[in-house]
Amino acid sequence: FPVLDQKVDVKPAELKMASQVVDSMTDDFNPDRYHDDYQEQLPELIQAKLEGGEAFTTEEQPQELDETEDVSDLLAKLEASVKAR
């Protein structure tokens, strides 16, 4: 953006007002105010995987890959896959 290379004239009153706005919106960070759902659910997910069960359900299982299948026309297969959805 070429405009970022231009010099900007800021009046002292504008700078003071901008500083006041930022100061009024600033607060000390208190991590106790936030709850981390991810860290809470992660051990449950790991335990479910360790027990051999499904950690979550999926609607659709991926198709098995046939390693003997010719992959020379990959683009056509990708297009067909997209159209099938």
C-alpha cells in the first residue's frame, strides 16, 4: 500500500485523544477470567482413543484406497469426486 509510505502529520491533540481512547480500553490480563474448553476436553479425547473407542463420530467414512487403480487421470477423478458431493 503506497499510502503507508507517506508521512502523516498528527496534531498533538489528536495524539492525546488517541492515547486516552487506548488507555480507556486497556486492562490487565487476568487468565482466570477465561475458561479453556479445549484443554478440558483434550484428556477425554485422548482417553477415548486409548480405550480403543471412537473419540468422535463421523458421518462419512473415507473410501478405501485401491493401490492397484490407475491414477494417470487424477484430474478427472478429482472432478468426479467434487461433483459427487
